[in-house]
Amino acid sequence: MIEQVTCVSVDNVSWTKSEMTTSAQLVARVIATQRFDALEKHSLASIQTWRDSDQAISKSLVPLFKGQSLSNGSGKAGGSGNVYGAHVVAAAVESVLTGGTEGSNKMLIMQNILAKMHGENSEGKLGGAE
């Protein structure tokens, strides 16, 4: 029978199970909350949170994948919210699930939108979203 680990030694320093648990929690918290340039100065925890406003932005982009123009009245993608790549990908997925043009066309549309976002500015915003 394998015994439960209660202590670990690393470089002649002993760590109890409680100390290891606390250390793991601290490391996880730092990894989750650290802001990264590669994530547009967001943390992993912040991009894992999909809010109702994110869903609204994504939903406002679905017409682009059906060959239609944006119908939010502002002339800007996402209305008053910032549009990021995650919103575009979510809109593409939703448009595939709700029908319309075939999936390969939607993939091309998504790639073109993401390329445009990348080319227009370093913040990844689409169509003048503020």
C-alpha cells in the first residue's frame, strides 16, 4: 500500500504537506493574476471570465459571418465595448452553430477580421470600437 506523502525534501529543506499546499496556492495565484504583454496586458484569470457584456459583443459580430453589416446602430463593431480576438472567434463559432454560409467561408471571414484587427492597431480592437 502506498503511503500518503506528508513531507518532501528539496535541497536538504523539508516541506510539510501544509507548506506544499500553501506554496502551490501562492504560485497558482501569481500565475493566474500576472498580466502578460502577450495577453494584451490581461491576466489568465481575467480572460477566463466571460461576462454578459462579452456575449453581447460577440453576438453583435455574428452578422459579419452571415454576409451582413453590423446592426448595432453605432457603426462600430461591438457597440460601445472593446472587441478582441476572443469575441471574433466566439462569433464565428456561434454563426456556424446557427447556420448560414458554410463553415469554411466563416473560417476565412474570421481570419480576415483577425488579420485586420492585428494590422490596424496593437490593441486588437475592431472597427473603431472604443
